[in-house]
Amino acid sequence: MTPLLELRGLGVRYKGAVAPALEGVDLDLAAGERLAIIGESGSGKSTLARAVAELLPQTVIQQGTVAWPGLDQKARNGRDIGFVFQDPASSLDPVMPVGDQVAEVAHANLDMDWRAARRLAVELLDRVRLPEPALLAQAYPHQLSGGQKQRVAIAAAIVARPRLLIADEATSALDTIVQAEIMALISALVAEDGMALLFVSHDIALAANLADRVAVFRHGRLVEQAATAELVSQPRTDYSRALLAAHLGLHA
Ligand SMILES: Nc1ncnc2c1ncn2[C@@H]1O[C@H](COP(=O)(O)OP(=O)(O)OP(=O)(O)O)[C@@H](O)[C@H]1O
């Protein structure tokens, strides 16, 4: 089957860095598939997510290819890719009502006039289960809780019905209960819209709950990829075993 996304020999080196942040990564993502990218801090997870969405600084040296065999055109952020960042406060504009921030993405990517885009934004705020969406659309980010802000960011990410949603540590800045709620929301939205999901996390348990397949990174290299159940029950590398053991240790 034709994958939605195909990475071949992907390498990234930041300007002035001694070691590459990513090296020789070959990875496919099928349409509608949920893939978790896990690994310890600094293993290259965010770099991979940003390379896919072309969000890396211009100064990086990039090798290999990021191809979209499952799309008719070059993937565009906002339209084909929705990106949810770790910190919702920094991904939202502090001086723009949140409804307009969602509407702006619809206006820019769906060839929609502002009136229709604002109406769609309210629908999206409702879809991400925000209370009184028509009223909340007028609010500014500082008037919302962290979890509510992340819901707005998710609404903006999916308003153009992208084929891929990238969540880069999207729940890491939230407390445990809100984290579980946002995870459930992402899971439901991805299923409803048939989006593929690239879920970046350092938390193997979170990833395992959500993903069909897990790709494990270490020092910029893909060390193992497997179906989630297989990775959890029979990890093939010592590193994956260590990640699992560290998680079990925490809960013991
Ligand atoms: N903008 C940047 N400029 C220079 N080096 C960078 C930049 N962003 C990341 N790096 C380096 O690239 C490597 C990979 O970082 P990356 O953020 O992709 O890892 P990560 O696995 O997502 O880590 P974390 O879980 O801590 O976010 C690290 O050594 C990091 O210091």
C-alpha cells in the first residue's frame, strides 16, 4: 500500500553542532496510522516532527528525503499537516481572540471568507469540547486554562482537515488529569477524521496507549520500530527494554 509519508535517509545537523540530531532515518507512515515517536531527551524526536512539517530553521543541513506519496501535492502546514506543540501558550497569539486564530487557519487553507471561517471556528471549538464555544471564541488566550488553550491549538490544527496530525509532546505541560483528557480528545478526533497521527513523547506508556506502532529513537537514530503490543511485550533492543523498565520502575 502507498504510504502517506515516506522518510528516506533523513539526516539533520543544526548549525555549529558537533553531532547530527538525526541520521539515516528510514520511516513510513500509512494513511490513518497512529505512530508514536519515543526516546529520551535529545534523541531527535522533535527534530523529526519539525523536519516532516518543514519547520526546521533555515540554517540546518538536511539530508535524505521527506516524500508524500499519499498526497497529490506537496504537503502544506495547516492544510495537510496539523501541528500541536508542547506549550499552547507560545503557539497562540496573545492579542487575538482564540476563535479568530482557528478561523484564520480555515480562511488561509480552505478558501473560505471570514464569516464562514468564524462559523467553522465555533464548530471546531465545540468539537474539541470547549464549553459555550460561541462565547469562548471571543476570549483571549490568557483567559483560558492550559488545557483549554491546548484544545484551541488542537482545533486550529485540525480545522482544515489535514491528513496528518503531529502532536509534539502536546500533553507534557499539562497536569495528569488534563493530560488524560487531551489524549482522549486527540484519539477521538483522529479516529473521527481518519487522520494519521505522529505522536511524539518521551513517555512510553502514553505512547503505547495511543499508537498502533512505535518508533524508538536514540542519539538521532531509529533503533527499533514495531507494532505497539509487540514492542511492549517483546522489545528487541536493550534500549527499548531500558525505556520500558524505567517506566515500570516509576510505577512500582
Ligand atoms: N534549534 C536548535 N539548534 C541547535 N541544536 C538543536 C536545536 N534543536 C535541537 N537541537 C539539538 O538536537 C538534538 C535533538 O534535539 P530534539 O529536540 O530533536 O530532541 P528530542 O528527542 O525532541 O528532545 P526533548 O524530548 O528534550 O524535546 C539535541 O542534541 C538538541 O540539543
